[in-house]
Amino acid sequence: MPIYSEYVGQTRADDTVELRARVEGILQKVYFREGKAVRKGQLLFTIDKRPFQASLQAAKALLAKSISDLAQAKQRTDVIQAQAQLADAQAVLSKTQQDLNRLTPLAKEKAVTELDLDAAIAADKSARANVDARKANLTNLEASVKYTIERAEAEVSAAKARVTQAELELSYCDIYSPINGIIGFLQVDEGNLIGRGEQYVTERST
């Protein structure tokens, strides 16, 4: 004779997934029916993307500006101009030194006046002072340009990070099924605002 027994039991899925919002926004569309089977990778929800698309566009615009600022900083126009001014000052100094070297022995022989020699010495000192000033100016500009370039590069890196973050948040607006399973009861309706981390449905594996 067959033997029958009755027991009270409860079934449980191997995997249970709580689907939660990763960004805050308006639940725009639901693509499933409660209690139905869904496939892994199937689109389940869409959160309103417009605010996140706007944030992404703003981040991209900021990145473009920071890249432009970096390119401008690397042109080093002030440094190039300062280098040219230093070269001119050095050329003037070379001429005053030649004049001084030529007049010094002539002054000893009284072939030129002391006034001419004094003028040559003064011109040489002035040219030396001008060269020193141009060198100091060039050094300061090079340090300033280096700092400007480093700051611009940091701004480009930060802008790239903001673009990546904006793209990531935009991708969170489409919620896909992580497993093959049975979808549970929807806890929020289309058109409602859902917050970050809020649970809106449970899915159990089949």
C-alpha cells in the first residue's frame, strides 16, 4: 500500500535580489508585469533621464573649456616674449662691452676723453642691470607658466572625472534585471519620485 504524508512547507528561491534606485528621479516607465518571468539583462525600469543628460552636457562643456585653457597655457606666449627681450638685452650688453673694451686703452693714451669712457662704463652697467632684470622676469614667468599649466592639467582631470560621474549616473536611469527570475510586486508607480537607495521591487531566481 502506498504511504502518503502531508507536511507544511515553504519554498525559497536560491537567489533573491532587491532592486533599488541608484539615482533620485521620476519613475518614467515600467516594462514588466508583476509576478511574471523576466530574463537577465531585460530592461525593467526607466527613470527620467533629462536632468542627468543636462548634467552630462554641462560636464562635457566644462571639460572642453578646461582643455582649451590648458592648450592656451601651453602656448607660453609670455615666456617667448620674455626670452626675446632677454636676447635683445644680451645683444645690447655685448655691444656695450665691446665699446668699453675699445675705449679703455684709448682713454689711457688720451685718444678719447674721460667723458667718453665714463659714458661707456655707465652704458655697460645699465646693460648688465637690464640683462639681470630680464633674466629675473623670465624666471618668474617660467615659474608662473609652470604653475598655470599644472593647475590647468588638474582642472582637466577633475572635469574628466565629472564627465565620468555624469555618464555613470545617466546609465543608472535604465534598470535591468540582474538574473533570470520572477519579478515581485512593484512598490512604486510610474510618475512617482523615487529616492536613491529606495527599494521598488524584489526579484527571485527561477
